[in-house]
Amino acid sequence: MLNKQTLTVVIVSVLCCAAVQVDGAKPVKKDGGGNHMQRGIQLAQEKHFDAAADEFGKAIQQNPKDSRGYANRGTAYRQGARAAMAAGDSEGASTRYQSALADFAKYIELAPKDASGYVDHGQTLSELKQYDAALADFNKALELKPEDLNTIKFRGFAEIGLNQWDKAVADFSAVIQKKPDDLQSYDRRALAYRSMKPANYDAAIADYTFLITKNPNDMEATTKRGYTYSLAQQYENAIPDFQAVLKVNPQDNDTFQRLQYAQSMLAAKNASPSPTPTIASPTPEEKSLTDQIKPMYIAIGVAVLLVIAVIVRLLTRGKAEPTSHRIR
């Protein structure tokens, strides 16, 4: 139960973190639709996403061949979808996501050599948990721009969604190699390490430890490290992590349950095993006198008796037998 819940929370956090909080708008030309474009950017920065999408739509009407209008409106739709999801409006979010996908598809159509269109389209698909299609977009973007670290990172998110742990580790490692201060990549790589078959718990713990070293108050990383210690059956290390989290947030019931589990498992692990009764090896039984008499000895005894009988018979031959005193 704990493992499943934790994995669900982790996947949701992946998608939320994968999305840039406020996407930068595309450069604006001063000709057709420029005023509407600029107004749309301003509204998007003020988080009036639906109004921004309307302004970008007006810019598109004035210049329908300008790919930037579709890119910016798609971004506004996607930001509006996130806001709707946060407000619990799943239907409104779905409508906005579909509009975003349509705009990004048009962006790709008008600018097929621009890697950004594939990244935006793939990122939106990832948020909709359509990871296979998203992966195809990210791979296409990387064909056009192979060294783009954000795209490699987004691909890692999609690979986590598809349980492609080895590939995710490779992508996040590539990002870390070029950007060793990218803390989110350490967190995602740790998840991939501990989810591999077989799991690489030591590597995952090392990544979480790095995050805690960078920020000792990172209770999320501390919780995840404690959980990973538990999975590795290193309960003596998991307990201090859970205790540290509960010290900051005593009402964290999930962590409290994990602490109790780790403590009970450690107690069972350290319990002295009950002494195994020593079973004496069976000793051979003493043989009875009859068992000790071998057949050869019996034969010799019989022969001796026969010899004695013959001797007695010879000694008594020829003697007068006693007469009977009975009357006939």
C-alpha cells in the first residue's frame, strides 16, 4: 500500500515539475498582430490565461501564417489547463489541453524544423499521461537539437511514466553531467534507481543524500531517503530520517506509519533467535546376549553335544539292563 501510494505521488510530482511555471512567449514582430501578441504576453504574465489566449487568437487572425501566435496561444491554453486542474475543474482542463495540442500541432506544421514545437507538444502530452506519443515528440526534438538539456530532461520524465527506468537514469545522468546543480534531476534519477529491477538502492540513497546535503531542511528528500532505506531493509538508517521529518511535522501520519513499520522490522531483525533444540545423534543399541551369539558358535556347541552323546553311548554298551520286578 505504501509503495503504491508513494509511487502515485511521485509520478504526479514529476508531471507538475516537468511543466515550466510560466513559459516564455515567442518573440513578437511589430507587423501583423503585434499589439495583440504583446497584450497576450502581458495577460499571461498576470495569469489571466483565457484572456491571453483570446489576444493570441486575434493576433493569429491578423497573421495566420505566423507560427509564434499558435505557440503562444498553445502555451496560454496549457497554463489555463493547469490552473483548471488545480481548481478541480477536470473538464475545463481537458478542453484547454486539447486546444493546446491543436495549436502546437499547427506550430509544428508551420515550423517543422523548430525543435520547440515538438517539445511543447510532447510536454502537453506528458501532462495528459500520453507518454508514448510524448516520447516520440521529444526524440524528434532531439534530432533537431541534440544537446538541449531541457528536452533530455522532459524525455526522462516520459520514460519514468513508461517505467523505462534504465533510460530515465541515462537521461537524468546526462543532464547532471552538464548541470551538476540541477537538483530535480537528482530527485528523478533517485526514483528511477530505486524502481529498477533489480533496484539500485545505494545509488538512489546517494542521490537523496546529495539533495539533503545541499538543503538540510529538504524534508521531502529526507522522507524519500528513509523510504528507500526501508526498501533496502536498512531500518536502522530509515528510523532517524523518519524521526527528523516528524520533528518538523508531527502530524505527518504517513511518515509516522513508516516509522512504526521500520521500528517493528528492526526489532524483529535484532531479536535473538530461539535456541534450536539439539537432537542427539542416535547411539547404537546394546546387543542382547542372543544377538551376540554368532551362528558359528551355535554350530560348535551342537557338535560338542553330539560328541558327548556318542561317548556316553559307547561306555554303556554291553551292560545288563535292570530287570523288572513286575509279575507277568
